[in-house]
Amino acid sequence: MLSSLALVLLLGLACKALLARARLPGLLGLLLVGLLLGPHALNLLTGEFLNNATTFSTVALVVLLLQAGLG
């Protein structure tokens, strides 16, 4: 599970930086990485990581709401 998390984070940040240089939204890069690594394309993520996806999405939502509230 740790290797899947590292893969998602590293590729997501790299793609975000690449698209930022092209003056495109970084979120687009994160979405593309998620689509490519997920079970509908390359299926590089482990089953344990996919089972915990709801926990990760809840944490991401909390972080997003905190950033919006503080900004």
C-alpha cells in the first residue's frame, strides 16, 4: 500500500508541475494520473490501496475545506 501511495503522490506532483509550466491547471494533471493509475486503465494500484480510497478522499476533503476556510 505504501508503494501505491508513493507512486500516486510522486506522479501526481510531477504531472502537476509539468502542466503548471504549460499554464494549465494542476488539478488536470492530478486527475489524469488518477485515471491512468486506477483500475480502469493501467491498474497499478494495489487492492488494499483501493479499499482505503474512501479514507483518503475524506482526508483530502477535510484539507480542501480547511484551505478554503482559511483563504
